Amino acid sequence: MHKKNPNRGDLLGSVKDLEIKKPATEKKAGIGIFTFTDDYSIFDYGKMPDAIPFKGEALCRMAAYNFLQLKKLGIKSHFQKLVSGNRMQVDLFRVLYPQKSELKLGMHNYLVPLEVIYRNSLPEASSVFKRIESGQLDWKTLGLEKKPVAGEKLSKPITDISTKLEPTDRYLSWEEARKISALTKKQIEELKETALKINDFLNKKAEKIGLEHADGKVEFALNQKNELILVDVLGTLDEDRFLFNGFHVSKQVLRDYYKKTPWYAVIEKEKAENREKSNYTVPPRLPKELVEIVSDMYKSVTVAWTGEKTWNTPAIENIVKSYQQFVEKNF
């Protein structure tokens, strides 16, 4: 979620900031600069107390690489160019809110208010299990042949869909998604197909560097030509979950750490009580050792993924060993 900068009208996020160079209109895309910060956010809390050094640049470089490779595959995006290590220039689109009845069929040049999720496996941390256990989800609606178990690798990828512009994301049926996004049935099918093409690209790339790509998400806009194009960021350690020999190599490492602290139970209770985010209990800081491990993780995966020697970092395998040792010592 972003908040307005009252002095400049830009958007300040918990992970990246947006400088609006030229606002989008009904008929024309705008121009913006994403600045990726070293901050991170988990559990819908917002900005956490620690920064992860070089995380922002790692995300920016990995995302830019993905946009350029997908362009070769015929998948259009809002990406224009890298401005610097942690800044990229992008096309901007109008943000219209379905809950305010701002979206109508036939409109163009807007952010599609959906997140399309692809899943290749179901790690223990997958939201699918919580939704099944709570009765919010019937696993059959995901196209699964049997009730899934934690760690299960799927015979073929499945897709899921959630809201994008609501205070807390919620999962939808595809028909609900079509209605709130003012898309046609054909465009909704195109969303699914494009997400699966992107997922296939990420799967193959991950495999080449020894990683398993578990799941991730993508976002789209409808441009002035009525074309669906890829927006925001994709295929990074924040947007997607990757594993190395069963160990997470993504932002999931940070989620897993906090799940083992008393703070996690507190924040979940406060969310269930619909408490205002400004009144959430502040989380404890990360151990310095874990900050260093996660920083190396972001840098190392980015170097292996892009092929650019931006940093001299340990191999992914060695970083995972350091993480294993940290877990054994602390839990």
C-alpha cells in the first residue's frame, strides 16, 4: 500500500517509492520512476523496523531483467528503462477503485485491480492451507485432484486470483474478478494464459540456477489500445517464492523468523480485531546475523539470475548453509 507525499504528490510505499513525472490520463499513459528501497513488509504490517542492505537494488535489477526477457517472448510491460541500480522508469496508468464504482466496462488506461497468482508447489507457508482449514476454500475449485499436503509439487501449475486495491487483499472467484475489474471474459482468460506463460519462463530460469520456483504473482493494466500489459514487479524474491533443496530463498525467510516470535500471535490477533494499522504492536528487530544472511541472499540470487557481476557474493548454496546454521542455533 502506498501513501501520498503531501509535498510532491508522489507515492511512498513500504518497499518502493513512485515519483510521478507525468500523471496518467484517460487516453494516455503517464511516466513514473520506481525507487526500490531496502525496506520490507510482511503480514500486512507495513514497513518493518530493519532495512536489508542492497535489497532494493537486487529487486530492481532482477525485475528489469525479467521485463526485458519477457519482451522477447512477446509479453508487453510498463517497463521503459533502468535509470540507476535501484531506479527504473515505467509507464503509469490510472488507479480506479471498484469499491467506489469508478470502473466500468469499456474503460481504458487503468490498473487492473487484481493480483494473479500462479502456484507450482504448495510449501507449508502457502496461504492455500490456511484457507482450506478455515473453510474459505474448497481445494477442488483450484483444479486439484486431491486435498493437498504441505510441500506437495503439483503435476501442473494452478492459478488463483485476489484483489489489489482493498485495505486487505481477499481471494475471489474468476467471475467475481471479472466483474470488479471491468474486463471481458476473453480478457480474464488472457490474464490466466499470460500469467502461466510468465510462470513457465520463471520456472525454467530458476531451474538453470538450481532453484525451485514455488509460486508468485503478477499484476496488469489495460492500456489505451485495450491491451493487457504487465505492470509493477515480478519474479523477484519479494513477489515469488523460491527454494534451494527445500529451504526458502526469498522474503519467506523473514516471515518464517517472525512466525517463531511472540509478536506474530499478537499481530494476527490485532488483525482479527480489525485494529487500525497505526495501532499495531511494533515488531522486534531482526538479529544482525540474519540481516546479513538475507542481504547476501538477495544479492547472490540476483547475480546468478541476471548473469551480471554486480556484487561479489557467496554462492546461493553457501548462503543457504549459513541460514541453516542460524536456524539450528536460534530455534
